[in-house]
Amino acid sequence: MMKPHLHHHHSNSTQPLPTRQHKAFVAGDGSSSGGDSGSAASILSLKMLSFPIKPNGLHAVRSSRQIKAIAADKSIATTTTTKVKAIITVQVTMGGLISSIGLTKGLDDITDLLGKSLLLELVAADVDSRTGIPKDTIKHYAHHTGLDIKDVKYVAEFDVPDDFGQIGAILIENEHHKEMYLQTIRLEGFSNNTLEIITFNPNSWVHSKFDNPEKRIFFTNKSYLPSETPSGLKDLREKDLASLRGDGVPEGPRKKHDRIYDYDVYNDLGDPDKKPELARPVLGTKDLPYPRRCKTGRPRTKSDPLSESRHSGIYVPRDEAFSELKNMTFSARTVYSLMHAVIPSLQTSIIDHELPFPHFTSIDSLYKDGLHMPLLESKGFLRNTLPRLLKMVEDTQHSILRFETPAIFKKDKFSWIKDEELCRQTLAGLHPCAIQCVKEWPLKSQLDPEVYGPPESAITKELVEEVIGGIIPVEEALKQKKLYIIDYHDILLPYVNKVREIENMRTTLYGSRLLMFLTPSGTLRPVAIELVRPPGDGTPQWKQAFTPRWDSTGAWLWKLAKVHFLAHDTGIHQLVSHWVRTHASTEPYIIASNRQLSAMHPIYRLLHPHFRYTMEINALARESLINCAGIIESSFSPGKYSIELSSVAYGQLWRFDKEALPEDLIRRGMAEEDPNSPHGLKLSIEDYPYANDGLVLWDAIKTWVTDYVTHYYPDPNLVTSDHELQSWWTEIRTVGHADKKDEPWWPTLQTPQDLIKILTTMIWVTSGHHASVNFGQYDYGGYVPGRPTIARVKMPCEDPTDDRWEKFKQRPEDELLATFPSQLQGSQIMSVLDVLSNHSPDEEYIGEKMEPAFEQDLKIKAAYEIFAGKLKELEGIIDGRNADDGLRNRNGVGIPPYQLLKPFSKPGVTGMGVPNSISI
């Protein structure tokens, strides 16, 4: 506690006074008063009270509160006080929440700030030692002192009794009619002629008392386990968590200012009230398992009582919304602008939505000439936030959508057609976490043969040995770990007939596999692609293995088979490796952390930077990307079954214990434990850029988490006795991922080592894993032929008619262009990938910014500085690897450097940078 020897006030009394602590500005009835009329200064003058002259001739003036003393022996008692100044920094906003991501002018907000006040209450960390009850708070109104372009300053001055003890928290009541974004609170006082400072870092929206009378609670930056909570803060700790859980709040739509975290199923992707065909199944059931999302409280639809209405904005807890900090959040507005302005304009410009690109030069022209569209706003937000995409033509009635040339296309215009690039990208591309080492032969489906046909693969031993030229028998290739596969056969095959029956959409689907062979140079070469159609409508199963061929017909069929497989890989990447494994699976961690871990809990403070913006971007995805008739459904092969397919993948494939990078590599046969190898793992393919760089990052995260956890939990009993921590982990397993609550593979939480593994996995998923599958989307997928999102026509050799086969023979290029996404689909996807690959100007990268709470403890501060240093080292390690001519999967003619796991980046589409969180 600050105990200055300057500015002391003395109060003398000749008679005993009631035993109670001091309150500021006590009205006649003893209650504090406020309101929105008049400035803080006028409130100050109205509330100033004075005492009559005492017999001893002293005159006591109550300038900021009534000072009372306790005299147990009825003699004169003297209470000394310390002057403490509170400086509150409030961010100037542009109209509050970017809800619905819309802008409004902020002049009335600024006007509302001037002359108004905040009511602050200082809370003692400890209870009164004599009574055992919490000390009364010390109140004061803050008055506005200045305004600049970024923030507003408020100041309050307190007379704090020297026996008040440590200040542990501050209560705040916002007297304005509008919310305020509170950045910092700085308490200043003198002790032994030395300035002492306590800093609070709320970085939080504070609602108006007219919206919610509940006062906000902010704790100091010092972290406490529940058992270590100072006695005066225990009730507030519980009260704050109850508020975040919404205890006692009636059911109904959540309001913009609410801070309530609760769970719900994914029942808001369909819109059956608009059209019956827009109904979608509920995800989060026994048949369609799924992680839980944040509950919004919106009403159910009229036509389906299980579905939630989409006819209002999607709620996220107030502090999860995109901030206006640092010139607003670029990513939030660009996504919204794209979906609600650019995409509709594209749809207007391209009359025939199924029209294919007529030739390859028409695809190339998107980067040179662009696509003419109706004139969008030539000034303002759209132009400022989509400069890479929109080129405004001032003297015409058109805007031009012109795309930047993707990095890989700049390096090698023909990379998309090369077999070696197809294989290289399975190790160092946008989707490097799907490849597996083949462990069993022959390849065989696990699906019911009575429904899906014979399970044996068309990729036979004889075919493999023929393609690899008899270099090695298949059995020996398995032993030497020479065969690798990406296998989507069983997950896609049950949807093939469903997808082919979708009306008003030109698409098709197969069960598919890509088999590859590891060459002596450490690179992969393709062996075969298998495409399978199950039986249905009286037709038998159809399957065929396509291989690289040296005859014209075989070579064209191989090219088409690659397009189909790449469309499947792109879909699984987006729906499973990206959406389900990072975005959707992380949301329950965020909800549970806010419901069960106090803001002063060290684990909450460790995780908090890694949850920034995730709930808002997920809400935006539900609104415009993964919803019925959204971008995913309209542009990816599975169509309206896309998100349902992601549910099947979650049910079959997702395991928390395998989301850790080392365990994921081991599960896929890409590594085995080896204490003599770097990172304790021996990779089956030594030049595996995603694993090579990822393991360095994983180890850095794990070391940091280990230092942090062992500091706060030196004894295993502290883990088991931490009721907040145990409730947090239980809720994640049994509520957040409720459809998997009975799985035996969930880690236990009994020791610090258990906690380290759990936390390292969560942080890896939100940082490294997400960065590796997100920020290369435009560089790798921005050229339509390179990673098509949809294959629209079936293979010409599948039950061909004479007419179609003849057309294929005469104009095979037309078959290829017809298989690619349409002009509208391609342009939409390129626009979305450009935006989703963007780093916002306010991006926070892993290891870049130390949290204020970390600075409070010298050991934690030192550990974080070591962590930050390791990430800077990783930058150099990656640069060195990319310059190594011997690493052929990341260095060579026409090959872009693999930089997706470089920790830091400039804003924009850079193909590098690992943010703390899933922020786009």
C-alpha cells in the first residue's frame, strides 16, 4: 500500500465514532449519488462538507470524504491519510461497437464524454483484521481533464487512510448514457517521499449504468490462485465470475453491452423461414457432433423450433468484439465489406453464375486487366480497406476488381500443373498436416461394403511397382517408410451421391486418395490418384486409379484427376484443418476460461492473449462464410453438405490429445519418438518444412508454459486443489466438447505436467497451427487452377457417352476449364482468400508484446523475455533453412520460401507471421 509522508490530513475527535470505514461523497442518506446532469466538478462542489469548530479550536474539512476515527478507549484518536491520484485513460471511439461491422460518426460520443464522470471505488485487498468483514470502499468521482485524438483522461483524488492496506481492486460505474472503452487506470501516491504506482489494465468496455446497474470489477495486475486470493477480494472474485456466467440473468436475446459467456449448439447456419431449402441440420448432437459456440439467445425460427433465427446480428460478449484500437480492426471491416458489397456486385456483373472461364488467358487477365463491376463507392472505407482488390475508375461507371499475382504464380507460372509441386506442397504448402506414412497394405476402406461396394483399393501392388519402375518392392517400401498418402476416401464417399443430387449447383464428388513415393533426394513423387463413386440408383461402384502417363489420353486424365483431388484437399483443408481444428474447437476454451477462471487467475492471464478476436471472427464466419448459401456452400465441392461434412470429420478424427504437434506427427506416421533427435522426434521425411519449423515453435511455447506453470504450481497438490482450474477443464470436456465427453483419450489434470501439455496444445493451435493453414491461402490458392475449391463435372471416363468422349478428345482443354470453378466462384474465392490472408495493422504476434501481468513478477518477466528471444531466433533459423540448397522442399527454381511459421510480419498479405490468436 502507498504510505506517503506527504499531504497528510489529521482528524481529531473527542468522542467515539461508529466503527466503519470511510466513504467518499456521502449524501444525506449515506448513499453515493451521481447522475448525468452537470460536470464532475459541479458534483464535487455540491458534495463538499465541513465540520463545526471543535472545542480544541481545530477545523476539520471533509474535502473528498468524511474521515472517521476509531477510539476504543474513548480518548482522542488520529487518522492519517494518503493522497492517491487515479488517472483513467478512456479511448475515444467512433461510435461504439463495430457490431454488424457498421460505422457511425462519433461526435456525439465525444460530446458525451466531456463534463461527465466515472464513479470509482477503491477496494481493500484484505478484510478488516478486527471485524473479519470487508472494509468499505473509498469512493470518488473522476473528472475529465483533457482530450486528444486517441484518448480522454479522467482524474480522481482519494484520501486513503493509512490502515486501509493494499488496494486490490477498483469498482467502476459509468455515469454516461453510452459505453466507454477503458484502457488503463493508474494510481499514484507517495511513500517515504517516493512515488509509488499501481496500474490496472482493463482494456475493456464499461457499460452505462442506465443499461446495466452492475458495477464493473477490475483487479490489479497481480495474479492469484483461488487459494491465495486476498481475503477482501474473495467475494468479488466469485461475483465477477457469476456475472460472466450470466447467473440470474433471464433467458432472451443477449444485448450488445452484455458480457455473458454461455454455450449453444450450431443451430444458426440455416434460414428455413426464408426458404425451406435453406434449412440445415443442427450440429452438436449424437449423430452430428460438434464443438459448442457462444449462446446468443436469439429466438427460434417459426418453421423449425430447433433452429435459431438469423434475422438479427450475432451476439458476442462485449470484450470479444473487434476493437477500434489502432484505427479500428482492418480485418473485421474488410470481411464484412467484401461479403456485403463486393460479392453482390460480382454476382450482378457475371450474369451466368455457372459460366466457366473460356480460356486460361481469361484467368490470367484477372491479375492484369481485372474484372469490371458496377461502380462501388470511390471514396471512404471500401477504397481504403480493399486497396489490393478494388481499383476505382473515376471517369467511368465501373469499379475494377483486380487481383494481385499470388507469390507462387509469380515465381513459376506453370507450377500448378507440375507433379513435383503437387507433392511438395503436401509438406510445405497450405495444407501440410494431412499427409500420412502408409503403414498397412493393401489399401482398404473401412466403410460397409454392403452400402459402398468392395473395399479394396484400385491402387494395387502391381500398379505401384510399375509406376516406381521396380526400384523397390511395396513390402520393402513400407518398411523403409517410402510410401505416403493423403486419404479422403472414407470421409467423402458417403456424401458422393448426396452431392451429385444437389439442385441448382453444378458440382460433383468422389472418394479420393493420393499415393506418393519418397525419392532418394528427399522429395516426393506422385504414384497414383484413386477416384471412387459408390453404388446408387441401380449403378454399380465405379473406381479408377490414375497415374502419371506418357500417352496423351492418359496424361489428360491424370491432369483432371489432380484437379478433382485438389478440390477435395482444398475442401478438407478449409472445413477441417482450418475451421474445425482451430476456429470451432477453440471457442469452447474461450467460453470456459471466462466462466470458470477469474481475471486474476494466472492461467486466465496466460491464455487471454491467445483468444483475442476469435469469437468475433467465428460469429462473422457463421454470418457470411459457413452459413446456408454462403461462400463455402456456393463455391466448394460438397455444396450444402460442407459444414455437415466438417461435423463428420470432427466426430471421426478430432482428439484433443492429438492436436499437439508432436502427437499429430506421430499419429500420422510422420515422426517417431527418439530422445537422440532434435525435439525428441525423428521425422520420417527429414526435409518437412512445416514440421521442421513447427517443432522449434512448439518447443519455445512449451518451455515458456513450463516456466510459467511451475512458478505458480510448484506443488502438484496446487493443481488438484485449484477448484477454478478443475472446473475449467471439466467444463471444456463435458460441455464445450460435450459430444466427446465420454472419450477415454481426454488428458487428466492432476499434475503441473498435465497442465503444461494442455496449455501448450491450446496455444499451439491458436498460434502456429492456425498461422500455417491460414496466412498462405492467397499465395497458394489465389490462382484458380492451382488449388480449385470445386470440381464441377465428373471425369470424362466415368460412364462416358460417345458424344462426351469425342468432345474430350477434340477439346481436352475445355474439359479442364469446365471442371474448374466458374468465373463467379473463382472470383469470389480469390476475393475472400485475399482478405483472409491479410494481417491487420493491430495484429499481435506471438512473443512480441509482454502482458502487463507478466511484468509484475520478475521470474515470469525473465521467462517471457527468453521466450521472445527464441522466437527472434526462429526468424533467423527459417531464413537460413530457406537459403539452404540442400533442402529441396523449400528451396529451388521457382519455389517460394516457406515462411508461414516465421513469427513476425508487416500488415497485409505477406505469407508469414504467427499471431497470438485466431484473429481472422
